[in-house]
Amino acid sequence: MADDDDRSEGLDDASRAGAAPRQGRRLSDKILVAFHQACDQADFEVAEQLLRVLEMMLTRRPVSPDINRRRNIETLVAAHERLWHLRHPEADGEQ
């Protein structure tokens, strides 16, 4: 049974290598999902590194005009706020 899994994974890799790129989530969206998963698992160092990568991606000069730039920046700010609140839980009760 493990051999079947290995063969099916090999076929997936081979079929992807010659095929056109899949449509789906943007890389920045996948990084944001990974950031939230790191936060959920309380791995704040990884979350911070993922935020740095996301920030670099969203703030560099775009190749083409991005109509979602403002929403992307707002999402980045919200992610920074989430990480800050997770690292400083005592600040939530002081308001």
C-alpha cells in the first residue's frame, strides 16, 4: 500500500513538471495561511519570519498594477496586530 502512495506521488510530481502552473491561491495567500497556522500553534518565531516574507512581497515594487494593494496592506497590518496581541496578552486586559 505504501508503494501505491509512492507511485501516485511520483506521478503527481511528473505531471506537474510538464504542465502549466496550477491556478489557485497566490503565494502571498499561502504564506498568510501558514502565518495563521504558526500563530495557532504558538510558534511566534516562525510567524514573525513568515510576516517578514509577506511584507517583503507586498511592499516591493509591483511588476503590474495591483488593484488589491490596499486590501493586501490592510491584511498585513492585521497580521502584525494579531502577532503583537499574541505576544502581549497582558495588554488586552489593560484597555
